[in-house]
Amino acid sequence: MKKQRWEIMHEDDDLIVVNKPAPYLTIPDRYDRNIPSLVGELSKKRPHVFINHRLDKETSGLILFTKSEKAHKTLSIAFEERQLDKFYKAIVHNVPPLEVGLIDLPISSAGGKRKGMMVSENGKESLTKYRIAKSWKQYALLELKILTGRQHQIRVHMKEMRCPVVCDPLYGNGEPFLLSKIKKKMNRKTDREERPLLSRVALHAHELKFRHPITDKELVFSAPLPKDMKAVVHQLDKWN
């Protein structure tokens, strides 16, 4: 039996909440439609799947889709008016100077030959709240809430704070997380390449809180840290 790579956390007549693994696309690839995506897979058994927000391919966690035009319109307004709460967890290099903080830095497209986004005074308002959940010598586990939904917002803001997300190839050094980085006296065979504990952007959408677009009931969904990020936290606790 083929293992399902993603999990439906909730589904009703109007919406679907999915726990997306990494790396996995939210929408079909622009150039290769044969690459699996959440929208593509969900649409196979449902007549309509509307996109309200996205997660980067390398980001794991909760993502919300709607199944009716009315639900889609209502939640689109909720996103615009910041009535929907999105919480993330990230493992970053270095430790922020404050235990709790608000990052208020506008973001725009990097443009030209550069990929991604950048902080720019001409960019759109971008607000990110953070709290240090755990810290070690050279790393920290942050809990974050985004108040605006800019592309790569957390990753750009973390770079600007000199706390880039671990394994981030665009805004950090992109290097995989190896146990030998923290376990300095680690014994291993020199003829075998060390297997990384983590090799993708260490960012996870762990909680969604919003009102149902039709019933107006408050809904809260959470997804625990995936195995790769949990393994890094465990080893940092052990060796630091």
C-alpha cells in the first residue's frame, strides 16, 4: 500500500485542513504538472478546491483550503482583515536579543536576477511576532505569529535579525544540520558520509485558529513538530 504523504486533519462541506509534509508542493509546479501537489491530489476526489493561502515546498505544517465559493470569499476577507491566526515554529541560528519581540519591517520582491524577497522601505507592511521557546549556545527554537502574509515573511525577517532559519538556502547558508556540528567528539567511520538530522528549511506551521466561514464556530488545529525538527531539538537539548 502506498503511504500517504500528507494528512487531512479536518474536512467538512466547506473546508479542508491538511498537515503538509516537507518537501511537498501546495499548488502544481508551473513547468512540470506531474510533480505531486496538495491541490492536485485533493482535486482528484473533490469538484472544487479553493486556495486561501500557501506554504513553501520546504515548510511543513497546517494549510487551509475551502470547498465552496462562499467559504472561500469569507475566509479571504478574514485573511485580509487579520482575523485568522497562524502560528509557526522555527529553529534558527543564534539567539534573538529579546525573549519576546515584534518585527516590523516592510518586504518587497528582490527583483532583477535575485530570487526571493527582501526588506525594503518601499515594500509592503510586514509584521511578525516571536517568542523564544528554547535556546542553546548557537541556536534557538522560536514560536512565531505572522500578522501579515508576505511571501517568505518569517525567513526574511529572521535573516534581518541575524537569526536565519536553519538549512535555509535563500536567506541562510543552506547547509544541512549535522550531529557532528554540536557533538564535537563524535566518532564515526570516515568512509561513510554523515546523514543529516535535517536537510530542509526548519520551519513548521504548527497552529491555525479561525472562525468557521459558514457556522462561525471557533476552530483550532495544531500539528506537532515533524520528526526531523524534533530530532534536532532533542540533540540540541542533549549536547548543549
